[in-house]
Amino acid sequence: MRITTRISLGYGLLLAILLGLAAYQAYAIKRMQSINRTVAEMDFRNSLACIESMRNFDLVEEYARKSFALGDADYLNLLREYRQDFTADLRSMKNLATGGAAKDEIDLLARQWDALDQRLAFSGTRVISAGNELPESMRQDFESLGARLRSVYQANLGMMSLRVENARRTGETAALVLIFTTLAAVAIGGLVSFFIYRSISKPLAHLTEGTRAIAEGKFFYRLDTSRRDEFSQLARDFNAMTRRLAELDKMKKDFVAHVSHELKSPLASMRETIELMLDEIPGTLNEKQRRLLDLNRQSGVRLTALIGNLLDLSRTEAGVMEYELKAHNLAALARDVIEETEVLARERDIQIRTSFPEEPIEAECDGDRIIQVLVNILTNAVKFSPKSSEIDARIEAIGEPPENLPASALASIAGSEHGGGFALITVSDRGPGIPATDREKIFEKFYQAEHGKKAPGQGAGLGLAICMAIMQAHRGAIWAEDNPGGGGRFRVLLSRLTADFSDH
């Protein structure tokens, strides 16, 4: 079955359950809202009217007693007002009653009150002197009415409690339905997701692995095409892509290697011819001619270096770069490099300061390749340093790798033997520095950090990539970082030879 069909069926079933659950919840919520609205609008108003009537009834009884006891006309007027208020309260309670025991109680209360109200109205016209007491029969009527009024109030509370209980039961039922339906939906969703995960995770893992392999230049990687779904077609397309990429990569490497090799001979002849002309063997040159030939010679030197870098890169990628490892004094190698770059530094009025230890620091390395690395980073320092500035070159022996060693550099030295510690070479300049986001990218092929407008002869972005390959072959490390004094600095780390080893 196709992956899309599985997903559609599985999640379609889950969606149907969720829609049914949502519809039931909407119904339950609407019903609960209706119940709550009834309780809030009817029972609450009825209870409020009952409480108000109880207050007015107490006032009727109080002023009835005062009227009989004092015979004051003001009390009789107040008694008349509270009788009217209580009558209005009973009328409101009858209108708000929704049936049941509460309505029956209100009807009995109204009849008792009518009888008592008539007696109060009749007695009010005869109370003309103080010192009378409330008649015993009237006191009994007040007690009976008070008890009936409290009974009505309790009936209202009982009705409210019943409806609240109905709302509670409806809520509990809805909660149980929600729980069981949610558990069912979760179970179905889990099963659907599990089967979909099983269908997708393994081919995706292979695809991720293959993509990573292609990114690392391993164009021989192939995916399994035995499945019967969309991933099978994707695997076939991926394999076709990798075969084509492998062909293109081989064509590119062959082209670069062949062209670079074929250019060396004519370029060497051109440089020899220019040198002969500058030596004035064919004839005398004027100043303008000498200047043009000198510019041509410099361009030839740069082109020769570029072709050499391309050949080195081709050999590195093909895994055929040869290294002759033996013990070398790093300070001696560094001095040779400084002498080679002194001319370029003097042209820019740049001074190279050195700090080398008196005791030799030796490492097992290919001397020519380490010189190539040091020439590259020292030349870059000269190119990007402002005129009339200084460059510091330092070599030191350390026991442990520096604390700020990048993770990529730490991985590069992980397999090396460094019982004798490390040799650390640092070249610092006062130039613009290297942005933190570019400090690892500058060691990639053809990548150049932005330093404003590109200057003529700045390079093609191969030198540092070759330096990285050389240091990795030596189980060493090279990285860039900020110079604490301003600018940037490159650091080269090699395993140091012990004294016993270097003496042999």
C-alpha cells in the first residue's frame, strides 16, 4: 500500500473520531449552558425575591408590635408600607415559580398572608392608644407565616440544588465520554503513527545517511530500491543522481589535473623567456619595457602557484598525496619561510617579529609541506595587514591543546600520539580579522571571507583548503581566531617529538 494511502486512511479515521467527539462536546456544553442559564436567571431571582420577602415580613411583624404597643401613627404608616412591599414580594415569587413543591408552598403562603393582611388592616384602624399587645392569634399567624416563608426558601434552595446536580451529572457524563473517546483516539492515533513511522523512518534514515555521504563527496553510496512505495522511486532517482554526480566529479578532477599538468610546461617556458629578457640577453630594455616584463613575471609566478595548488588539491582528493615524514626543527622551517616572504613584507613596510625558543622544538612531519602551510598563512598575514604594521610569529612547546581549540581541530588531533606534548605555531597580524562565521568556512575549497573589494592577486581560495588537508594528514590542526591585540591570527598545532625520539 502506498504511504500516502496509509496516512490518509489512518488519519481519516482519527479525524472522524475527533469530529464525533467535538460534536458531542458541543451538545453537552450547550445543554449545560442552558441549565446554568435557567439556574442563574430563574432560581436565583426567585431566591433573591424570597430573601427580600423574609426581610419585609420581619419588618411587618416588628412594626405591627410597635403599632400595638405605642399607638404611633408613624408606625402605622410604616406598617402599611411594609405590608404592601411584602404583598409585592409574594406576587413576584408566584410569577417566578417554575412548579413543584416551591410553587405549592408559595400558594399556601399567599392565602395565609391574605388572611393576616386583612386582620392587620382592620386592626390598624382601631389602634388608637398605647400599651396594647399583639393579639395571641395574630402572633401565631406571624409564626406560621414565618415558618411557611422559610419552607418556601428551602424549597427554592432544593430546586436550585436539584438543577445544579443535573448539571453536575451532565458534566460527569460528558467528562467520561471525553475520557474514553480521547483514550480511543490516542490509541488509534498511536497505532496509525507507529505504522506510518515504521514505513517512513528506515528509508528516511537511509536517505539521510546517503545525503550526508554525498555531501562528503562519497558518490559511490547507493540506496535500497526493493520497496514498493514512493521511497523506492525516490531511491532510484537518488541513485541515478549519485551516479551522475560521480561521473561529473571524475570529469572535473580529470579536467583540472590534466589542464594543470599541461599548463606547467608552457608556463615554465614563458617564465624562462621572461627571465632571459629581464637579464637583457636578447638586448637592452628601457625602463617601461622592464616594468611590463616584471609585471608579466609576477603574474606567471602567481599562475604557477595556482596551478601547483590545483595539482595538490587533485592529489589530495584522489588520496595520492605523498608525505615524507621525519624529524624537523620547526624554528628552522619557520625561518626559511620568513626569509622567503621578507621581500613581500618590505614592499608594504611590514615588520615580521619572531619569538622562537632557544631549545629546538621538533616534530615528525614533511618539511616541504609544513613550509607550504607556513608560507600560505604568513603570506596571507602580509597581504591583509595594513602598511607599516607588524606581524608576530611565535613557536612554543605546550603540554596540552589550547583551551580555545575548535571542535573540528580537536577531532583532527584525536588519533595522534602526543606523549611529548605539542608544538604550537602562531602567526598574528593587525589586519581586519576574520568574522566568527567564516573561521571554519575559509578552509573550504574556493571559499573566501569578505574583506571589502577583492584585490588583484588575492587568490582563488585553495591555499587554506590545502593547508587543512596537509595538517589532517599530519594528525595536526590549523585554525583561525581573534588576535587579542586586534586583527586575526592563525595557529598550527603538531605533535611534538620527545627528546629520546628526536635523537635517533
